[in-house]
Amino acid sequence: MLEVQGSPAETQAKYKKIIEYGNKLGYQTFLDVSPQLFDQLGIDYSDLKFFAEAGAAGIRLDQAFDGATEAMLSYNSYGLIIELNMSNNVDYLNNIISYQANTPFIYGCHNFYPQRGTALPYDFFIECSERFKKFGIHTAAFVSSQVGKIGPWNVEDGLPTLEQDRDLPIDVQAMHLFASGLIDDVIIGNAYASEEELKALSQVNRYQLMLHVDYVKQISDIEKTIVEKPQHFRRGDMNEIVIRSTMPRVTYKNIPNPLHDNSEEFQRGDVLIGNDNFGIYKNELQIVLKPHKEPRKNKIGRIAKDELFLLDFIKPWTKFKLTSK
């Protein structure tokens, strides 16, 4: 967020020092600007030299211009990215595109929301994001550290884009955004994330869900292999009771799987594997969607509590991975 402090030259020097350090670490910096700020700095829309000389990768327009201006900015001679606010479900982008914008240099980024209860609901987030993705625009959204306390305002209840993600572990927030299929970049809104959080984020698979399983004590070696080794996908002819990953029953059909943990009523999120009494379905992996009882299946674990809602993203033919918690 660019703030004018002193003269334009003094402001540029301050931000240039910060941005240069970030550039050395491989970061890209986008400066949040408004129409009023252009006036304060005495900058003409036709020349973005001020921002290029500061070392920025682009500028973020938190407020709208008139469409024609944004389109013209996308042709700036410095190759700066023009980032737009995605968190409004209006025809803003359509208007810019209609002025023949240089779309490879147009990005979109959602807002973050410091005040609890004010971030986007998921359905609205989807509607806003789809407006950008239908044009192939590069997109971003925010996740919130659960330990970071530094933000831009004097109210800081976390800085997520999605309200339902505010209190979730940071890696689960990122998994949620990537699972939407509409977000390219995930940004941590508040500072500073812990080393543990950064490590967890680094292990997120952005291309497919990787859910964590809490194992039962009696799980066997073959069951661990069935959970962790295969590339799972949900069978195409889906049902409402379980998510079926059927290939393990073929791959491991000749390996015994004795009965255990098979008498209880299975609950949503339980991970099951067919046991020796299940005939052709022995060693098929299933994830429970609706409660049921079936003694021919062993419960081998349960999807981590914070990740249960992500089961809704596993559609027919969806690829996914499982790993131990």
C-alpha cells in the first residue's frame, strides 16, 4: 500500500529500498495505488516511470478508473502489471476488456478483510472470481496467519479473503483457494507467519487436493500403502454414500487384509478399505460421505477435522492424494 511521505522523490527512495531487498529474495512487489495518489505524486497515467524506477513488478488499482484508462495502462512501456480489485461482482473487467486491454498484463487480486465477519462468503467469491477466469486473467487471494499480528490497520482479526477460512490452519486456507480452480497465487495477508506455517504452506499441492488422514492404531502396512501410494481418483459413476477409489482393489487384489475396526457406524470423513470378507471389493479405498454400517470394510483412519469440508471438492473423476497427519 503506497503512502506519500514527503516529496515524490523521497517517497520513491523509501519504497525503492524496500522493494530492492524483496527483489533480491525473489519477491514481486505490487504497489496499491488510487486515482488520488497519481495526483499527489504528479504522475500522468501515460507514464508509469515512478513505479518502474522504484522496482515494482506492477501496481494495484484498488479503486476503479473509467475502463479506458486501465486498458491504456496495460500497454505501459515498462511492462508493469496492472492488478485489479477482484472483490466486486460487477462488469468492471468487461468494461476494461471492451477497450482492448493488453490482457497478459492485467492481473486480478481479491481484497483482505481485517474485521471479523466482513470477508467474502464463498458463493460471492466464486461469482467474482469467475468474471476474471473466463478471460484467462491471472488471479490472487489472501490467507491469514494464525500467529501474525501485523496488518495495515489498527484492527487485526486476521487478513483472509474468505470469512469461512479466517480461523483455519493456513495450509488448509490455501488448499481451499486452490481447490476452487479459480486462484493462481495465494498471499499471506498479515505478518509474520511462523516457520511452521511457512513449512505447511510449502507442502500444499496446488494442483490436486492432498488430504491428511489420522490413522487408527490397528492399521496394517498394506492399508498404509493403499492410502499413501496410489494416485487416487473418484470413480466416475458416483454415489452419495462414499467416495470410491477403485484401482487399489486391482493393484493389491492378491494381498490379504484381515478384519479390524469394522463394527461401528462409519461417519463422514472416515477412510475405509475393503477387508478379506468383501470379495472383489477387497482393498478398495473409500471415504465416507454419509453414515452407514458395513462389516466388510475396515476403518483405517479419518480425514483431519479442519479438512472435512474439502470433501465437497472431490467430484467424479477428481484426482486426489492422501497422506498421514
